[in-house]
Amino acid sequence: MTALTRRNGVVAIAAAFVVATAGGLLTELGPWYQALRVPPWKPPDWAFGPIWTTIFGLTTWAGLRGWRDATDASYRTRLVVLLALNGAFNILWSVLFFKLYRPDWAFVEVWFLWASILGLLVLLGRTSRLSGALMVPYLAWVSTAAYLNYSIIQLNGPFAGR
């Protein structure tokens, strides 16, 4: 492993850690959240940590493969921009849902997150089927989370926020 490859790995892992930590710190399962009516199929709260850890691991792996397999500098630029947007959308969803108490706004925002994941899947899939496939669980999970978000709106709305 070259020093450049090691550095890329450290940067990718650090970026994933920052996004995951921010999302985790913004997630408050306090009285407001506990009072929400949720559909019976909602995964248990303890499952979200392992699911997100897996997703961040797969996304980091896919991003590193994409960086390594890049055909030119513009591909790498698009990859970094999409990854940064994805991280920002990921954090923003937590702010809207858990800090501002606006599942309705979070539902609108989740489609930007979903689109960023789809963009990553397509971009990464152009250089490697495996890299694109590594994004499928993320897309599936956010699709499920979007439906859960929608269900919470239906069961609890309207929302006034803070």
C-alpha cells in the first residue's frame, strides 16, 4: 500500500466518521421522539446504529474503489462533490427531523439524500460494478427510511417544529 493510498483511506474513513458522528449526535430519542406514533413495522431503535455503521463502511469502501479506479481528474471531482453532498444531506436530515422536529421538512429533504445516493451508485458503477453494488444497501435503506418518515407524518402531522 502506497503512502498516497493510505492517506486516501484515512481521509475517507475520517470523513465517514465525521458524518456518522454528526448524525448520531443530532439524533435525540427524547420525549418528543418517544411520543411519536410509528408504524408497527418500524425497526427497533437499537438496529439503526448497526445498519448505519454497515452503510458507512460500504460507502467508504465504494468511494475508495471509485477513487482508485478513476479514469481522470474530472471523475474524481464528481465523486468528491457527490460524496460531500451526500454527507451534507445525511446530516441535514437529522437536523430537520430530530432538532427542528420537522418530519415534514425532513421528508422533502430525504429525496435530495436519495438522489445523491443514486448519483453515487451510477457514477461508481461506471468504473466498477462492485462499487456500484456497494451502494445498493444505502439506497434501499434510505428508501425504507423515507417511507418510515412519510408514515410518521401521516400518523402524527401536522408539525409546528420548535
